[in-house]
Amino acid sequence: MPIIGVKTCGARCRTKGGAPCLSPGMKNGRCRMHGGVFFKRETHGRTTLKAKAERKCENFLLSEMKSLAKEMNM
């Protein structure tokens, strides 16, 4: 039975009927079983917001260096 006023997950269950999941959804729109734990993806490793920002900055600096090197060779 769904909770009144809360958006449900809606993922199709693997049962014979394929009824939609009625568990309450998280920020990503899925429940804890169909969408995974939303906050754990950002706690450590490559997927943290800090790591993503560092890689973006590094890629920008690398592209700048490549363009400067290309200008110097011409």
C-alpha cells in the first residue's frame, strides 16, 4: 500500500504480473531497492563532487596547455 502524498518508485517488479513498485521514492525517483542508496555514491572515490570538479579543472588546464603548445609550434 503506497504512502499517501509521496511519489512512488514505479519500477516494474520482476513478478509474473510486472506490477509497479509502490515503495516511496528518493531524490532520484526510485526506491532504495531499485535506485540504490542515493547518498552513498557521493561519499568516496571517483564519483564524489570534489573529484569530479578536480578532473574538470585538470581537463580544462590540459586543453589550455595543448592549445598554447600548438600556437608556439606555428
